Amino acid sequence: MIPKKNQAQIKVMQKGGKRLSWVLSQVLKEIKPQVALWQLDRLAENLIKKQGGQPSFKMVHGYHWATCININEGIVHGIPNEYRLKENDFVSIDIGMFYQGFHLDMAQTVKVQASKQKLIKGNFLKTGEKALKKAISMAKAGNRVGHISQAMEKEIKKAGFSPIEALTGHGVGEKLHEEPQIPCFLAEKLEKTPLLENGMTLAVEVIYTQGKPDVVLAHDGWTIKTADGKLSGLFEETIVVNQNQPLVLTPLN
């Protein structure tokens, strides 16, 4: 049974989602050469607490950080360590907040630039953003999870990239990871994938790479990377399934 939320619960999640979105926007402003990953993580945790929340990821057994920060070939679960950003690095910030009984989850990938001019987004990053928008547009009651997955896969492959097959988006709410799983590709017949209903809250996650979809686990025991060392991207928002237009709870700024 896939959990569904009532209107009161959705309003709480919407309030928390706006706060988390603001937190991520502030962290992204600090991405520049020579900044250490742990500094971004500390900022994120402080801001989450000031917004009245708790870091969701620190509630995962064995994980001790507020964010997952992945560099270049890193896909997910990257530990915010002492690595200092370099110009032209690609950095993914994945962040979650537990707010008044509910988890919110979101992520964005950007390119590190030395200047303060508007961030340059090449085809790789634009593809991830576009795939996320297309995927979210399919999150309507009466559609299926497969419609979301299919939309992601189409946009990613059309640009010449590969969806990561070993990792998925997921339901989110009272628990950080709930049913259903939301693959970035159509893994089975569309009609066999879960039916979407009003009130389902989902973390729709575009996880893709410039190279092959094979992954490896790094020596730190957490970071999952591309096996061929090619660039990876991550874009994620928490949304509510509605009859018509899905409601985005964590809008990316």
C-alpha cells in the first residue's frame, strides 16, 4: 500500500518544502573554488535547524552528515569531506529536511565557476532539468509510475546520455524512503507499474550520466560512482500527485 497524504499533511509538507528549497538556494550560492565540502554541509545543517527542521539524512543509520555531496563521477551518497572544489567541477547537492513529522528531499547539480556571473548550464545540466520537468508533468492521478520513468528516460537518451539503472526516486513522507520506487527508465511494462493516486508524495529523482549506467561503490562505503569515471548528474524535487497539475513542494530556485 502506497501512503497518501491528506490536505492538512500536504500543507505542512508544502511549508517545509519551501523552507528546504530556501536552504538549498543558500548553499548553492556558496559553491565556488576552494570551498570545502564539509563547509557546505555545516551551512546546510545550521540553516535547516534555523528553519525549524532536522537534517533527514542524519536520521539514516550510520550516516553522520546533513547532505550528500557528489563531485563529477559521484552519483549519490557522497560524504561531504575535506575535498575543496575546483573550477569546472560538477557538484551535486542532495539534501533532506524532517519538518513537523514529514521528510522533504531535493537535489541539484551545478558547475563550479570562479566568477559571480550567472551560472552557465551546458547541455548536460539542461538535460537533467528538462527531464525532471517532463517527469513531474506525468505525475497525475490515473497515470502510473512508468509514465514518470518513461519521460525521464526519453529526455536523457534523446540527449545522448544514460539513465542510471541501479538507483531510483521514491515515495517520501513520514519516512524518508517510502513506496513506490521510481526508476529513471521504464524497467517493466508500463501497465505493471504502480498506479498514481491523489495525495501521493514522491521524490522524483533524475539520475543520469554521460557514459554507461554501470556503478561502483567507493572505498568510503557510501559514495556510489560511475564505473567508467564519466560525469554524473542529479536533479530531484518532492511533489504531490494531483488530478491535474502536480504540486511541487520543493521548487528549485
